[in-house]
Amino acid sequence: MEIKRGIAVSPGVAIGPALVVDTEGYRIPERFIQPRQRTAEVKRLRAALAAAAKEALEKQEAINQKLGKKYGAIFAAHAMLIEDPELIREVEALIQDQRHTAEYAISRVIRRHAKALESLMSAQFSTRSSDLFDIEKAILRQLLGSQGEELKHLKEPVIVLAHDLTPSETAALDPKLVYAFATEAGGRASHTAIMAGVLEIPAVVGLGRFLTDLSGGDEIIVDGNRGVLIINPDEETRAHYEETRQTIGTFFRELGELRDKPAETKDGVRVLLMGNIEFPQEVQHCLERGADGIGLYRTEFLYLNTTAHPDESDHVEAYMTVLRSLGSKPVVIRTLDLGADKFSNRTDQQDERNPSLGLRSVRLCLRNLALFKTQLRAILRASAYGDVRIMFPMISTLYELRQCKMLLAEVKEDLEELNVPFNRKLPVGTMIEVPSAAVMARELAREVDFFSIGTNDLIQYTLAADRTNETVAGLYNAGDPAVLRLIATIVDAARPGSGNGPKHNVEVSVCGEMSGDPIYTLLLLGLGLRQLSVAPQNIPEIKKIVRTVTMDEAKEVAAAVLKLDTARDVNNYLRERTRRILPELVN
């Protein structure tokens, strides 16, 4: 048994067979054979090795002719390794002595050698592990034929293990067949992590290198509550996690009883608890958990898994699907936030040295007015049929916001000329997710009806820590005092007062992953937030906390936290306070 620790990004516990997608691409269907099958299994192995060696030599000849013998020699070496007597003896021993299948045996042996190479200090030797993975894949192809499985074509349940998954790959996962996933790379607020929450698939990311420690078909436990990956658990550990799964299920069934009750503190302060969604069908997940509406509809997923831009009718249909489900409840539609870790599959994106600081989000829209106006028209058309609000992301200057509002006004004029119905008083808001917007919050408040604090980006830009990079995961921390002071500044700027502040209350919500983490609920309430927008699966637990505390308690927590100097002190204090209220929610 081996235990790896990473970053928990989607709660839940899953137990199942591994599918290693990055280097293997094949699901090993069985680990063991009957004793009487051993001779036939060795024969099947030798046939596959011979075929793989022949294939390598054919590649050598083709490369010799095309690029020269120097490059063809790579595949000659592959053929020699495939037919290496010591390698064959090791694999056959696993078949004979432990009754492993040929597929599982070859994977175990090759990955053991790859791990040994990677452990060497010399880069020259450690990089040779990629050759071994190529050989493993070639032999598995001979053994399994057409049984290689793409993630979107799975036939049996698995736990997906990869170096990383793109948002589009994650979006294509079928929760009925993918029990969980774990990745070597990634951070808490990467879009891939967010997608795991959307699909309600337990997930752990940022584990560091572990793929060479296992083979397809190994039994895996993913603990998405504590950020733990367990390879080939012993019986005691497996039994413990089976019991944990049942306990978690019971607890969340109890939380489900809060569905029709308001998110209201013990002293009667109402908190609006909204849902974050990526896809129209997720509205039902929010309503089933008692959401007051949709506080963040991320529309960039209209652009994933497609080679062409969605047209206006595609946008309208997506928005109308949400409105038909919501009835009179509000939906905040965020305009396109493409870029950085949210690129679509289209090939017209330009590579940038630092995409998080480059042409993304509203900057991209303002450079592509046809694309932007298409979405603005669709949002306005949908606003005639429900409580629609529009929100601009990644606003970093007052000028950008005014450009967006000007374009919205132009589109309104176009629709008026065509007698197309829309809500002329459509509420307009802006994301506050970069430090410059937080500093200019008073000025921005004069221009909009509401703010939504996007903590995922606000944290990474404030702390200069890429939210998708596991090597700086320790710096990316919602509890950092710098982040908390910016949030307090934003909330204060939205209130009417003297000077250049707004003349009326500007609604403020938090829609980043921080709002769905139970340890921050008391703090956010104490800072003055009365609206939180969270992933659907987080709604019940956040509602439970809101209904368990008073606003005086929340203000006391906020006052204490703002005096602390480090994220570690903040998080320890908040965990302890939350544990007193609801110990089941705190790890």
C-alpha cells in the first residue's frame, strides 16, 4: 500500500480500478488469472512481445529512410528492450508465481524499471523512462487490441489517474463511469478542479509524480475530503474507507433536509445562497439543494468541445433553458471568460508567454467585438423572459467597464430598432477579481448595480501564485491577510457614504471557491457579505452553518481574523471556530 497526499478539490470517497490515461491509454481489464491459465497466458505474452518487437523494427526502417539511421536507432533499441531476456523472465515470473495477467505483469515490471530510472540523479538516465512507457504502450496495444479506451468512450467504471486533465477533458467525464480522478499537477482553483465539483466527482490534484508507482488495474482509493490517494490499500484501510463512504452519505442526506428552509442566521439575518453553474442542466442540482438562484453562470463552456463559435441562437437557447427551470429566481450571466486555463478546443488561439496576464476574458471580448456583441444580444433577448443580470469579468480599469457598458448600450439600441423585447433596466455588475479593481472599488461602485468578488483570481493575482501550479500551492491561500483585507475594502466601498462612494447600496457577493469552503462562511458573514454563490454540492453545508450561528458571532470572528498576520494563523483559527459549530464539515 502506498499513500500520496495532494490538494482536495472535490469532496467524496471513491474506490475502484485505476485507468492511467497519460502514458497508458488502455484499461487493463483483469489483474489475475486462474492457475490453469498460466501456460496460455505466457504464450499470449510471448506472441505480443514478438509482434511489438516486429512493429518497432518496422518503425526503425521507416525512420531510417525518412530521417536517417541516427533516429531509427531509437526504435532498434525499443525492439531490443522488448526482447530483453531479463525483462521477459521478470514478467513471466509474475504470471507463474502471482497469477497476474500478461497486461498487468508487463505494466508492473516496466513501471518498476521506469521508476528506478527516474530516481537517478542524472537527467540523461531519468528521461529514458519515456522510452519504457512507449514500450509498455506498444505491448499493451498488442495484448488488448482495440480495447484501448478514450475517456469519453469508457465502458466500465474506473478511477482516472493522469498528469493533468484539461477543462474540456474533465467536462467529458461521465460521473457514472468515472468514480473519481487524481492528477500529478493542478491547484485548488484551477478550472479542472472547478469542473470536478460541477460533476460532483471526488478529486485530488497536485499530488506530484506518482504515475510510475502504479499500473492500470491497481485498486485505488481517492479521498477528496482530505486530499489523499491510496494505491493498493490493505484490507483494514479499505474497510475504513467503505465505512467512511457510508458515514458521509448519511451526513449529506441529513443536510438535504434543509432544502426548503431559508439560509437565515439564528438571529434572523437572511443570507442569499446562490449556485454556480457551468452547464444549463446544473440548475436542477442547485434547485434540488434549495438555492435562491444562480449567482454565477460561467458561459465559456459553450465554447468547449467545439471547433466553431456558438451563434446567437446557441446562446439564447442555453440561457432560456436556465430561465425555464428557475422561474422567478435570478440568474447572473457572466460574459465570456475565455483564456488562461479556460481555452476552448479551437485552434485559432494564440500562444502567450503568460496567458493569465494576457489577452483573456473581457480583454479578449473587447478585441473581438462580433463575438462579444453576439453574446450581449443573446443575454438581452433572454432578459425579457426572467430575472437576468449581466456581469463583466476580469475588469481591471474603469475604462474597460465603461467600454463594456457602451457596447451593451449599442446593442440595446439595435434591438430597440428591431422591436426585439428585452429588459431595459437589466442589472449590470462587475467581477472584482484583480487587485486594481479592488483598489478602485468605490469608483466602480458608481457605475454598476452589483459586485461579485471572484476569489479564485483575486487570490492568485494578489499573491502572485498561479492557481494551477502545484509547486506554489502553499502560497495560494484564501486565508491570507492581504486577500481578506481586500475583500473588506470591497465590501466597504459598496456601501453608501461620504466622498466618492455610491449613492445606494451596491449588492456584493462572493462567487469563488472560497465561498463554498465551510471554514470561511463565518468570516465572510462577519465582513458584511449577505450573498454567497457556491457550487451546488456546497449549498447544504453552507446553509447549515448559516442557520447555526448568529451575526454577532460572525462579526466577532471577522474582527479577530483581521488582527492575524499569517494565512496559517487565520486558517487554524477558522477551522477551530467552525469545528465547534459543525465538526463533521472540518477535516
